Amino acid sequence: MKINEDKKSIGKTASLTIVFIGLISWTTDFRFLKLQDIRMMTIILISTVILMLLGQGDSIDYSGLLDKFRFNLFLTGLLISSFLLFNYLSTSIEYENILNEIILCLKPMLFCLLIYLPGMNILGYLVNKRIEKKPSISKQTLNLTRREREVFNLAINNLSNKEISEKLFIAETTVKKHMQNILKKSDCSNREELIKLFSKEIMNSSSEI
């Protein structure tokens, strides 16, 4: 049901975005989606994905994916606008057209705004689809070893690896190894996702520690 609602939301956002672009183009006589504009939007999208991957590491944190997209999208627009502005100011400047040129240099930021809403809706749809596809599992179905269960119970209660190692009298590297096994068995990307997935069991886990 949620997926169908997301699909409708994406279609609605895409339609409204197209209407908005058409109205702006008609009102200001400013032509969007020329060949160079399509190229610029493609560059912004690819650069945004590259920045997201650079800061992502080996695993994908789906819980923070939307925030990362928003931040990196506008960071990309700002960087491209800054490079264009620097390139313009470092070359010969025609003062008669300086205002128009500066506005054109800021054009990538406008494209970021046009990409923002459709992009957030599409990513939200993909994230929700992945979450709904993830099978419902409980701690008992993870096939954890005795030590992994001990680490698990402490981890979902927000204890750090160092605190777990001190409480269980084992090395911190051993805790990290157990956490890797737990995340793999639970199909979670990180500790935060693990805690969210098993939030209902946190209350019950205190009696087992």
C-alpha cells in the first residue's frame, strides 16, 4: 500500500515539476532543457552520486540516504557554481554583462532545486521498497552464537564497542568481529539500522543481559 502511494507521489511530483518548468520558461522567456542544460543536470546528478559514494564507505546506510542526497546535491550545485564563477572572474570581464554572467554561473543551483523534489521522492520510494522487502526477523531467528547474543543485547542498548568489551571482559577487536557477524546475519548496514530493526526487543533484552 505504501509503495503504491509512493508511486503516485512520484508521478504527481514529476508532473508538477514539468508544469513549473514550463510556466517559468513561458513567463521569463528563459529556455530550460536545452542541450547544455540537460548536460549540466546530468553532470550534477552524476557528481552528487559520486560524492555520496565517496562518503559512504563499504556499506550503504539506507536510513540516512535521503539526508545525504539532499546535502550532496546542493554541495555539488554550490561547487559547480563556484567553479563557473571563478572561471569567469579569472578571465576577461565585460562589465556591461557582468550581472547576467554571474546569474548564469548560479544556474546549477537552480537546477539543484528542480532536481531536489523529484529526486527525494524517487529515493524515498526506493528506500521504502527495500525496507518493506526486508523479511521480518527476530533475535531468535538470527542463529547467533552465545557470545554474539551477549554482544547483540548490549549493542542494541546503545553501548559502544569499548563499553561492551569492558562489560564482557573481551578485547575490543573481538567485539568488532562479533558485530560484523551480527550485522551480516541481520542484513543491516550499521549499528543504527540494527537498533531500529530490533527496537521492539530492546525492552525485553534488559532481562537477558
